[in-house]
Amino acid sequence: MATVTEEFGSMVFDDRVMRATLPAKVYASLKKTIDEGKELDLTVANAVASAMKDWAVARGATHYTHWFQPLTGVTAEKHDSFITPAPDGGVIMEFSGKELIKGEPDASSFPSGGLRATFEARGYTAWDPTSYAFIKGKTLCIPTAFCSYGGEALDKKTPLLRSMEALNVQALRILKLFGNDTVKRVTTSVGPEQEYFLVDREMYNKRKDLIYTGRTLFGAKPPKGQEMDDHYFGVIKPRVAAFMEDLNEELWKLGILAKTEHNEVAPAQHELAPIYTTTNIATDHNQLTMEIMQKVASRHGLVCLLHEKPFAGVNGSGKHNNWSIGTDSGQNLLSPGETPYENAQFLLFLCAVIKAVDDYQDLLRIAVATAGNDHRLGANEAPPAVVSVFLGDELNAVLEAIENDTPYSGAERKQMKLGSDVLPKFNRDTTDRNRTSPFAFTGNKFEFRMLGSSNSIACANIMLNAAVAESLKIYSDALESADDFETALHELIRDTIKAHKRIIFNGNGYDDSWIKEATEKRGLCNYRTTADCMPHLLDDKNVKMLTSHKVYSEAELRSRCEIMLENYCKTVVIEANTMVDMVKKQILPAVSGYASELAETIGKKLSLGSDISCGYEKATVKKLSLLADQIAEYTSELEAALLKLKTSDDICEEAYAIRDTVLGEMSKLRIVCDEAETATSEKYWPFPTYGELLFGVK
């Protein structure tokens, strides 16, 4: 049996494999492309393709695919075999540099947001050499970018790579000002913590809402939920442990740095966290992680739910995006060091992030906006929809000292006293963590906690990279032209703190008084829903910034705004139609069926004598009959609201109508259906309850 170290990356054409299989000159040229962004030569591509094919075939691969990330939010692939006809009637296995570099999948059925006409089907995939190829099943998967015939980005990888390059360019300018001429590249790194639910497949198959929408649209609260806090970090159940073990093996083979696994707060909820890696690779790995979670779950008779709020009344699932900036020499630019007050370079990069979050708080909210995440943000397991930055006591004191030009005495490193001599002694961190903050500094990185569990992390990191690049550009422009660098630097840091301290909040983000203070006193944005925030993607300041750094063209931005609003509308409409279907075909027949049985029971009991009252049966029949009438009425009102949507030709108007009308009708219908569940016999209720779903996996 292979050890973890032997198994790790065994299905990845990584640096170890390239160094062993490529000629020295080819390997050196490819490394320059990967590390420094140098142009790739076709002769190098041919050599890489040949070695890649031989390696893949030796491991059982018969096909290859350009693996890409279209604007659907999931990955896409079209498989081609390696076979080429031979003169003798047989086949040979071939794979050229041209096939490695470029593919041509049909682009007509992917969302484009008006970037091209429906009949314009041609699209191109282009190899991304910075992300390693890997084998999945019997297919060699080559990570690629995806663009239209006109060159517009139709994917999430292309803008992400552009944003990383934008930040690299501006960060190098800053480092040069500090006398660092040896750094050749600055990159961002990410470690996305992935939350998810596991439910029994047999129960899942009996719930149309889970099948069609990924979340439960009905469900009365069970007698026990997460009130006892006994699931969090609790003993992992055998069936779940077997899933996690299998999942780790699959991820490790693909070079995915799966590190931490545990039970989360809600029953049936769990988390997986990887070690940090370059943002582009981390994005690819997270997409793979979500896909493999679902495949492995199926092997264990389970279903992995990645929806942000699959169950009402218990915690939903997020994806904490731990983000940092580093150099090719290994320096973390967000590491304060022992004396952050004296670390001017760190303080400048810290201020660049603070400024970026304040200036583009709307873009960060937009980057995590989906119909599913709207249910989660602002609840007690997720940050509010108001973006703010948590720095902690020490950094906050440092910034206050700089702002006020007062001395900073430094934070005392206190030793933890645990009351027993046998326990190890260790220094307490200079600040606590704040789980209510959307954007928290956690030592040498920022944790962006607003992402939903099913989101691609690309969108959030595109906006974060681009916004920070803009801050660094403004700083570089000012400092490069300054007569006195030291004085200009001090003033720049001080002025940034004064101008953007409104975004810094170290308190309880769940407190209603904070939301009031944030919006009324500080002037921060509070976009509660996708419909509220998405149109702001096209605000002049956002378009100007994103296009100036060549992260998006204006046409690409307009397309994404339209696509995201369309996705929001389609998602809610599918949910509403599913509710109508379940009510008519399952819930109303169940309620009526149980009421009929009780009515028959009343008749039989009354026939036994006039002294029998049948009080319970009569009251229950009356209650069920009233509920059935309400359910039917509210269903009709929901159908009418859906019908009215079809009269709108404007996607923004449709999104507003969904926000203002359809969601309210859905909520109203759910309330009475859930009440009917509590009054209906278990024998009649047509699908598994919350109690069965949340506690059904042993």
C-alpha cells in the first residue's frame, strides 16, 4: 500500500514529473513561462505535450480534455482520445503541442451575457501552464482559459490571471521603492475553507427540492437542532469518517493539500481546509474539491450538499477565503514581524488592503452575491452583508498612534496561565479572532468570510486583487514622484488611516446597532440581496478601475452583470416552481389524506355512541382543512407572481420583482406548509423530515 508521500500528486504532471521527463532546456524554458510569465515557444509546447502524453498513457489515460471554468460556476470538459490512425489499420497514441496549447469547444450553449450572438458558436480554450495538468479517471485534464471568437473572456480563470498580474506589476513598483530589486514576482496565495453537509442518498432521492435546487424549500424545525453545540468538533461518525478518508486519498492523488477536517456547528455539517497555495491553483483545486466531494459521497451512499443554506433554522455553509501576498523569495508582505509599528513596508501593504476594501466594498459584496448566499449573509453563522475590516487590538493601536502622531508603546506578550503545572505554557496572541467580521486580519493574512460554499473563489479574489492593485498604483504614483520618500511615506500611511478608518470595526458584527452605525454614521454599503448589489458592478468607478488594470473590458463587465442577474432570477424561479410542484403533488394530497382518515375515524367513533366527543380528531381536521385552504390560496398567489415575471423584458426589473414579491410569497407558503407538517401524521408526510435528514447519517 502506497504511503501518503508516495501517493500525493501521483496523478499530477507537476514540477517533479516535468523535471524528470523533460529535456533540461525545455524544462528551463517552461519554468520561465510559469515563474516569470515569459511567452511559450511552440517547440517547447511540442516537447511538453509528448512527455505529458507518455506520462498520462502510462497511468491508464486514453483521452485528454481542456478543463475550463465557464460562467456557469462549475467546470467544463470535452474529451478527445489520443488515438491517431496508423497506415496498417491500427492506431498510434499522439498528442501535439498545438493540441496542448489550443482547443475549440462549442461556446454557443455557455452563458455569454450578450458578448456574442447565439448563432456564434466558436470558442477557444488556451493552456494555462501555471496550473498543473492532472489525470481524472482515464482523462488527462489540462487547465485552460476560455474565450470567445472575438477574444472576450468567457470564463473565471482569465480575469483571475489578469488580476494577479495587475497586482504583481503594482506590488513590484512598491518593493522597488523600498530598495528591493531582487524580487521578480509577487503573487497572492489562498487557502479556502470548504463547508458542506452530508445526507443519506435514499432520503435525498425522496426530496424534489434537494434534487432540483440543492436546498430544502419546506421543513418544520425538528425537536433538536444545533442548540446543544454538541456537533461542533465532535467525534466524527464512522460513515462520515470513511467518506473523509476516501476523500483525502482522492484529493491527495491530485496534489490538493487537504489538511484539516472536522464537524461543523450544524448537525450533518462538516468542513475541509487545505494548506495555502497560489490563488490560481487554489481556485482550480477548490473546483476539483467540490466535484470530488460529490463523487466520493455517492460511493458511500451519501449526498454532499454545497448549497449555502440547505436547511432553515441551522447554520448554513460558507467558504472562508484566507488571502495573503508573497514574493518569489518567500517573503509574506502581510506579515507584521515583531515590531509592526516600525515595519513601514508592512504598514503600507496593510493600508493598501484597508483602502481597497473601503473603496471597493461594493465589489467585494458583488463577488459573493448569489441567490443561495443571500439566505446566509447576516445570519448568525455568517458575517453581515455590510463589509468591514477587523484588525485586532494591536494593529488598531498601531494605526491610531500613526494617525495621531503619538508614541506606540507596543503590545505586551502575556503568557497563558492554565492553572496546572503539567500543561505547557505558551504566549497569548496579541488579539482575539472575530468570527463576525467579513474581512478579518488573522496574523499574516486576511480572512474573507463572506463567500458562499458553492461559489467559485475566483470572483472574490479577482475583485480583491484588482482593488489592492489600484491602491498600490496610487501609492506608487505618489511615492515615485516624492522629493522626500520617508516623509511622503509617513504622510501617505497617516492619510490613508484617516480617510479609511470608517471601514475598520473590531466589535460584534451581528449587533443591530452596528448595522445602524455602519450605514447611518459611517456611510458603508448594506446590500442585502443580489438584486440590490449586482447593478453596482457597472458603476463608473468600478468600470474605470477594472478596465484600467485590464482585468475586464467594459463589455465583459456588462456581460457578467447580466449573467449574474439572470442566474439569480433563474435560481429563484426554479425554486418557486419546485415549491408549487411539491405542494400540488405531495403536500396537499398528504394533508387531505390525513384529514380524510381522521374524518372516517370520527364517523366510526360517533357510531359507537353519543357520549364520544372526538375532540382531538375534530380539532385536527378543522386545523388541517384551514391549512389546506391557505396552502392552496398561497400557491395560487405564488403562481400569479411567477406569471407576472414573464411580462418583464428588463433583467434588473425581474430581479427586483423577485426580491420584492416572489421571495415573500415563497416564505408565506412555506410557513403554512411547515405548520401542516407538524399536524400531519408521519405516515402521510410525503418526504423525509428535517430530523431524519440532519440525524440520518450514523
